[in-house]
Amino acid sequence: MAITRRDFLTTAAASAGAAMTPDLAHAHEHEHEHQAVPSDPALRVKALESLLVEKGLVDRAALDALVDAYEHKIGPRNGARVVARAWVDPAYKARLLADANDAMADFGFISRQGDRIVVVENTPSVHNLIVCTLCSCYPWAVLGLPPVWYKSAPYRSRAVIDPRGVLREFGLELGDDVQVRVWDSTAELRYLVLPERPAGTEGLSEEDLAALVTRDAMVGVAKVSFPPAKGPNERHS
């Protein structure tokens, strides 16, 4: 079940000082139990939200719906459109790999953080994984809000130390002949994975291809599958 922003802040504060688990699978299922105390800005935002709700100026359900839409629908759908275009248009793909910011501007996707986005391509012999070891730098313009697991200490540390183990816990097993490259995002430089196009999709339209692409595949913790996996195919929040 997806965890809301409010649930995360509340539980994180209650579990201050709790030891961080190294098990990402467990961390995902109970990720709100293993977060550090929210930063001062996060607590101030929570206090402001509570005050606005108390005054009747903001509806909690509407806020959660907005956050959920940006995280799981609007944001990742932007990136999916970019990926689908690269799959069907070799010239666009070349532009995307050479200058992602310029290529993404074709869709009107422009970073508001002033950062540069670099797209790294998965191939049969290379798999890319994105992380931010310092905090939670993330290409918001094309992926929306970063999920809670992406910001968690277990993921941020183990993605660098044991990337294959992390991918395995996300359900992705790679062969020994596949090289895993880990890219560390910063405030100035953020990464996006261009997943491999799955076999059997040659007859699909660009729109249908975009519908296959998940946020997790663009972070590198999953592959794009066809037909799509039954049930939820990516980790929420």
C-alpha cells in the first residue's frame, strides 16, 4: 500500500533513532519505519500544512491526491514520453543522449532547478542504476517526485556498494555478463535511464510504448516488460 507524505512525516518523527535496516525489500514494505527524522524545513512544511487545514484553507485529501498524481502519473509520464520517442526516432535518440535538456525541451519539459540532465542508455551488455548518495537529487521535470525508497539511507548506500544485490531485491536479476554502472546524481547533474525497448513491441505506436514505461525502469531498478506485468509493477512512494 502506498504511503502518504503525511504518514511518512508522522511515522518518521516517531521512529527517530531507530536503526536503519540494510534489507531494501523490508525497507520498501515498511519504509516509513526506517526514515531519519525529517529536516527542519520538512517539519515547518508539516506545521504550515496543519495550520492551513485547521483554518479550512486546504483540504488534506486534495493535497494527497495532488502529490500522488505528480509522483505516479504526471511526472513519470513525462519521462515515458521521452523514452518512447527515443525508441521510435533514432535521430531524437541521438540528440537525447548528446544533450538531454535540449531534446526534452521539444516536449516542453524544462528543469526548474537549473540542473543538467544526462540520459544513460541500457543495452544487452550494460545496465544503469541511478542514485543520489548525498540526499535525493532527482530529475523532477521528467520523473515527478522521488519515491521514499529512493531517499532512504539503505538504498543510497547499498546502490553503490552492492548494486546487484539491490537490483535483486527489486526483483531484477542480471547475468554475470552484464555490466552494472551506478550514476550518482547531484544538485547540478541528474540522470535518467533510457531502458531497453522490449521485444515484440515493433507494431506498437509511440503512445502505446509510452504506456509501458515505468518510473522504476527510468531509475534503473526495473526493466520495461511486454506484455506489462500483471498487477502493480513498481514500488510506490
